[in-house]
Amino acid sequence: MSAPDVLALPRLPCDAEGPVFAEPWQAQAFALTLRLHERGAFTWPEWAEALSRQLAADPGDDGTRYYDHWVAALEGLVMGRKLARNDELEARKAAWKAAYLRTPHGKPVEL
């Protein structure tokens, strides 16, 4: 199974060479989504539907919250497919938040 045509996604911030990421976490969320798709966790139409629902719920977004919607769609699919338990997801979020808060400005966040 090959990677889908990511440039066909609605409101995806892109330049002439492809997707543009303002923060490293956005690239990581993008890569995780592609990896889960490649492993058969969901089909590309299922992903497109999940992301479309998230984007439609915020019609005023000018694209600046695109990856927030991306992560919310991914979380919804992960939970819906029971790829992770809610407590596992919440623990991971808490760990990342703690890591972010203790990381000096300009340094990479690491768990």
C-alpha cells in the first residue's frame, strides 16, 4: 500500500515542495498518521472523512489550527479502532505536556 496523495487534503498548509510544518510536532503527527495508514489501521477514505469532520466543525479556521484538527481526527480514529485505551492516551498527553513545560525555549522537547 503506498502513501496517499497528501497534497489533495483540504486546507493542508503546503508550498511548492509539499506539506509545510510550523512546528516539529506537526511533522510527527503527519508521519504517525501515514505510518498507521500504511499498517492498515484505517483506510485513506476513512482518514479523509475523520479529518473533514474535524475541519467542518471549525469553519472559521484560516488554516492556523489545521494540525490541531489533524491530531483530533487521529485521536478519534485511534480511540474508535481501540488502538490505544483512553487512559494510555491521556497519560501520553500528560507526559508530553510535562516534557514541554520543563524544556528550555528553543530546545527540542523529549520524553
